[in-house]
Amino acid sequence: MPEFWKPYLANPVALLEDKGPERAMAFVEFLAEEDKSFSKDLPPQYFVLTWQNMSLAYWISHFGNWDLAKGEASPGRIRQIRGEASFNTREGTLQLRDRSLPLEELTLVREGGIRTQSWPNSSNVHAVLNQVMGELFIMDGKIYNSMMVRMLLDDPSQFSDHFELVMDRAPWVRVYRAK
């Protein structure tokens, strides 16, 4: 009987640690740039995105933007807004209790679908309001434009070159299969 648990005892970053910081960073950058021909018997690879990821977005961004050479992260910024907030959609501002923020974009999640509105502000402030859940997040462009947010909220056909949508329950969950 195979001992399926043994690979979980291994250090998943041992190969990178052995390379040292600079060579490890070069290796990761190479993986992003070079097309790979993977074995045909590779099992399907799935990418699952959920609304719950929004609460974890800072940490996903933190570790997803880790610089191996420097040993530090440059995460995006995100904050869940609690309490009263209102939007001026003509001017593109979000009014919080203590201040007004100019918005670049607002993504509105409703029962009937997802809609985005943009303004010519260079504030680097983006808002995602889920009216169904009553949750509002403000974030910078690094998180707002990340695959995690875009693949959950945007039209999935724009990712069809590299991913096949296999389940669509947006904005709650989307499952893609890597091609």
C-alpha cells in the first residue's frame, strides 16, 4: 500500500533554499517566462477562487509577492470597511465616517450580476461592494488587478487561452482548469 503521506514530510522549498536567494529568484522568474511542455499524463490542475479569499487577500498577496533574493514581501493593501459608507457615483468617491476617498473603480456585486464603474482618478483606490453579503472592501491596484480578484469577478472568457472554466458560481466560487 502506498504511503501517500510521506511527501508531506518533505520541505516544499528545500530546492529553492539550496539554490540561495539570487539563484532561487532567477529560477522562479524563469518559470514565469518560459513556456513548459508538461507530460501528457499530468493530472488536471485546478484553480479555485472564492469570495472568502477576499478576507485572506492580504496574506495571499504577501506570500505571492515574496522576493526570494531580499527575503521580504511587497504585498498589496486591502481593508474591509465596517460601518457606514456611501458612494457618490457621479464624482467617483467613497464617503466613510471620517473621510472621503476618490475611487478609480467600483465593482458592485448584486443578485443579478457583477458590474464595474470607473472614474478618471489616479488614487489607486478600488472598491468591491458585495451587496448580497453586505461586505465592502477597498484595495490598491496590486490586489484589485490580481488574478485572484480578476478571475473571480471578471468575464471568464478573457482567461480562456490558459484556463477552462469548469464551475461558475461567481462571485461565490469559480473553478478553472489549467490548459
